[in-house]
Amino acid sequence: MNFPELIQSVFDDTLGPGQSLSLFRPELTLCATMIAILLARMILPRWKTSGFYLVLLGLTLALAFVFPWRWFAEGALPGQEIFTGLLAADRFSVALRGLLLLFTLLFVTFTQIAGRWAPEDGAEFFVLLLGAVLGMCLMVSANHVIVVLLGMEMASLPCYVLAGWQRDRRVSSEAALKYAVFGAAAAGILLFGMSLLAGALGSVHLPTMGRRLAELLQAGVDPAQLTALILGGLMVTVGVAFKLAAFPFHFWIPDVFEGATAEVAAFISVASKAAALGLLVRLAGAFVGVPDARQFLVVLVSLLAAVTCTFGNLAAYGQNNLKRLLAYSTIAHAGYMMMPVAAMIALAGGQGSPDAPLSEAQKAVAALLVYLGIYLFMNLAAFAGVAFMRNVAHSEDLRDYAGLVHSSPGFTVCMAIVMFSLLGIPPLSGFTAKWTIFLALVSAKLWTLLAIGVLNTVLSLFYYLRVVKVMTLDAPPADRAAPRIPLTSAAGAYFAMLTVPVVALFFLWGGLSRWADAAAQALFFTTFGP
Amino acid sequence: MNPLTQPIGLSHYLVVGAILFVCGIACMAAKRNALGVLMGIELVLNGANLNFIAFGSPLLRGEANQTIGLDGQLIALTVIVLAAAEAAVALAIALVYYRTHATIDVDRGEELKG
């Protein structure tokens, strides 16, 4: 191929009938919004609204470009590789990007209501936020090592800065430094692992790496190469486990959440988790076609899920700071969300006809998407409650929530609903989420993991109930005024609005799971062909 | 097979890369100064970069289908940019930490107990 032909082929791939660029419009919109916010600040130096409306506009446009409603049509977006194989464009990436952008839309509204920072800082906050979301969108559609690295770094770097947003607080800068140092170390280890894997397999295109591994294992692999593969795989696991906050790489989460504002903690706990899970599905999905790799990955992911879940729930007991308690709850939920990934790996290419196990594996991914969709509202609501209480009571300690039911009953009821939903009690959507992933574990016959999951739900009962008990049964402290958050205020109304989907998604179960099933279709098109 | 008597090949590059990686990890684990830890991270990234470039070189690897080709060099360039961005952010955070703590010793941050 000579040079003009090469240029022509790149041109055709980007703008031609392949339409790589048109499937990339959400990300381009995010970029344009970031630039627009910065320019608006330059032109109007004392701009009061701090770019909030620009962000709303940009996010709505991006969400419209993802087209979450159009792919219910039969045969829409069957799954294709865009930008010469760098990104995978299928319904899974559309669904996850849709969830991420929807979350960001809710999140910027939340920061606008709860945020306590100087107005001139608002624009930078939004620019960093959109940069992180852009990286997360790349992570969930990664199909190539270079995009994995780029996406992870683009998602992490703004989060380090956001964690240290309150520059004058000692804990805030400490949280940011710890997050940055540990995060950069994890990224370095992941990069080195990737270099070993890429070298041993002779490719950096994830599906090709999977195929090469299958060929290599069939032809017989020499010990040096096998060592490189196993070491590389473990190092990549370390990097992804750090992003997921899986045990034993969870230690940064409680510190960062306590030091950062509740807003930033909400962002890290939902958006960053969702993107890391999307990346895990992409990475694992590339190698599920290889039986030996599948057995290795099932054990690895199951073990991580079981230990993470149990540790998160046990460590949450001793916490008196509500943000720390929610941090450990986040760790536990990351464990739950890794369970359907283990089921997916176990089910992909199992016994039976070549089609049936594949659709079972896609059902497991659908379970993950259902969980993520519900977790988005639950966890955002929980952190929103913490942030609104901080604005009123200037405290995040659990004992300052004592007797809250007397001064703000509506707020307490909503908070209790969120806590019960995080626990997973019917008729709340948290139950739907847990039930769906447990069903996926049943169909994958991962009985031990199922038992651990159910046991953990029982374990988590007590610390979620403790929050509710403190709010309702304990006597309010006599030495200070009771915090008031009426549901008619902006904060109270926003909080109540978030509680509605937490309840409603239990009753809209069928619609949600149909949406997730449609999203998980054509997931493994690169591994097994369309 | 004594590597010191062999002509320079892929394994020599990999050994240097591995040494850089181990030095970087040791540096991260042992240094208490935030700048020292950041230097350790740079070593790890450069070790990985060396691996990528060595794996991408058709001269070092005989069979053409086994190299990762230009992708290796592209990744190395990308990682250099990422490392610069990471250093910029981490140094800014270290500066803020210094302003509030009057030290950049990572062990002195003890208000948050993991």
C-alpha cells in the first residue's frame, strides 16, 4: 500500500461509509463543551453562571448523540470496530456511555445545588469533570491497548485534582496526594503488564491478542513466554483492581472519600466504578474465547469479587464518619458488580451449542448493566444526602444525624429508603439489582460465589440499619440546633427526586432488564465474530 | 547461554526494562519523599516504554508476525505524553500538600487512616 492509498483508506474509515466519526459524536461534543467553557470565561471574565448552563447543554447534546432510544430498533448498531480497530462501537458501549452521561447530567445539577466553592472556580471544576467523563467513555469502548492506557489516564488525572479541590484543607490535599501517588503507581504497573502481554502475543489489538493466545496455547508455549503472559496478566489485574477498588487495592478509597468533598466522592464511586467495570468486561471479553485463559480468569475475578465484597462489608462496621461508611459500602458494591463479570467469563463458550452459552454470557453482562443503572441512582442519592447534611449541620459524623427524623422527617424517610435500597430489601430497586446478579451466578453455576454474595447481603444489614436507627430512634443532641432540610428547598427536592427512581426501578424491572438485554447483544462480536 | 557474550537482542532490552521496573517499584516503596515516589513511577513507565519499543522492532525479532510494529513506538510516544501530564498534576498536588503541611513527606499525612 503506497502513501496516497493509506491516506485514502484512513479518510474512508473516518468519514466514509464506515462512519467512525459519526459514532464518536458524544466524545466530540464533550471536547467542544470543554473548550466552550474555557473560551466563555476568557470572553466574559466575570461570568456568574460559571459555565453550568454550557455543561448542561453539552451533556444533553452528547446524550442525544449516543442515541439510547434508537437502538431498540431491530438490527440497529450490530457492533463494529471504528477508527481502524481502536474502539469498539456496540450497544454495550452505547449503554454504558449513556449511563455515564446521564449520571454526569444529574451530578452537575447536584454540584450546582450543593457545591460550596468560589464561583470563579466553577468553570475549572466542570472542565475537569468533563475531561474525566471523556476518558471514561474511551475506557468503556476500548478495543486496543493504546485506548486502554489513554482512557484510564484521562479518567484518573482529573479525579486526582478533583479530590484535592478544597485547596486550603489539610485532609483534602492529603487525599489528593495519596490518590495521585497510588493511582500513578497502579497505572505504571498496568502499563508494564500490558507491554509484557503485547510482546508475548505480538499484538496490541485486544481481540487479536485473544486469538493469538488461543493459537499459542494450541501450538505449545515455551516456559519463558508463559511466565511473561502470567506476570503480564497479573500486573494488568493489579491496575484494573486499583481502579475498581478491589481488595487488596482498596485502601485509597476511604481516605480519598473522607478527604474529598462528598460531591467528588459520589463521582468517583459511581462514574469511575462504572468505567472500570466496562473496561474489565472489554479486557476479559477479549480472552474468553480461550478455555485455559477462561478458567484462570474465572478463578481470579471470583476470588477478587468474594474477598472485596466481604472485606468492604466487614470494615464498614467500625465507621462513624458517614462518608467512610459509604466508602466501604462502595467497595462492597464493587465486589457485587464483579460477580456478574465472573459469571460472564464462566458462561462464555461453555458446553452446548455455540450460540446458547454466548447468549447466557450476554445475560450476565445485562445483569451487570441492570446493577449499574440502579447503583447510579442509589449511590448518588446517598452521597447527595451526605452533602446536603454537611451544608446544614457542617458535619459528616454519624452521631450528628441523631434524631434527624424530628427536624426533617421527609429527608430522613428518603435517606432511609436509599439505605434500605443499598442493602437490597424489596420493594426497592436495590433488591432488583442483587436478584439479577444472583440469577446470573445461578446460571453460571458459581455456587460458592453465590453463597458468599447472599451471606454478604446479610452481613451488610447491620451497618445500613445502624444509619437508619441513629436517624430515627436516637435522641437528638441537646447542645445544638437540629439541622433542617425541608423537602421544599432545592436540596430537599433534588434528594426526593433521586429517591423516586430508587423506588420506581423496582416496579419498572421488566423495562430495565429488556433495556439491558438489548444493550448486551453483540457484545462479543470481536471475539467470536458477529 | 551467557547473555553477556551474546549479540544484543530482544532479551537484553527486556532485562534492562525489567531492571528499570524493579528499581522504580523499589523507589516507590522505599522513598518517603513524594518527589522520590514520582521518580520511581517515571522509572516504571520508562521500563514499560523500553519493552514496547523493543517488541515493536523488526530488527530484534526475526519473525515479522511476532512484532507489534509501529504500534509499539506509538504507544511509547503516547506514554511519554501521559507521563508528562501525570507529573504535572502530581507536582501541582505536591505543591498544595506542601502549602498545607510544610513538608512533602508522604508519611506525614496521617489524618486519614485507611
